Amino acid sequence: MNERERDGDPTAALDAMSSATSGDDLYPEHTETVPESASQARSHFNDPRQILPVQTYKGASLWRKLVAVLGLGAFTVLGGLAITLIVGIIAIVGALVVQAAIS
């Protein structure tokens, strides 16, 4: 009951997979009205080689890297100040509550 079915070779090429796994069996009434060319286009719909064009990697410019480092530094400093202020305010309020409870 809990046995897993083998899907075949996990290293098989994408073109070698059957079209039954592309979701055609989920909507049988829809596949009857789909023309042949549309079903062929849908069979390669999830193929990552068909979705995105091939692009060569271009590294970020030095200016963009500098802006990113400055932005991260500013965010870190502001976050540290905010945390320090929050902890300081909580400590002051706590001290006032303790002093009021004692007196």
C-alpha cells in the first residue's frame, strides 16, 4: 500500500518521457477538444530548455557591487541602532516599574 512506484530512469532525457506524465490524464474532456499542434506544444511546456532562452552570465559591475555593500552596511547600522533603542526603552520602562513596585 505504501510502496512507491518507480518512475523509470531519473537521468532520462526530457524528450524520452511519455506525454501521459504531462498532466493530459488529469483533464480527459479537455484533451479531446485540443488540436494536435497544441498538444505537442503543451508536452514541452515544462521543459526548462523551452521556457528560457540561453543567456551568458555577465558579472555585476563594480559600481553595483559598491552600492550593494553600502546598502547592506547602512541597513546593518540602522538595524543595530533600532535594536539598541528598543532594548534601552524596555530597560528604562522595566526599571521604572520595579522602582514603582518597591516604593
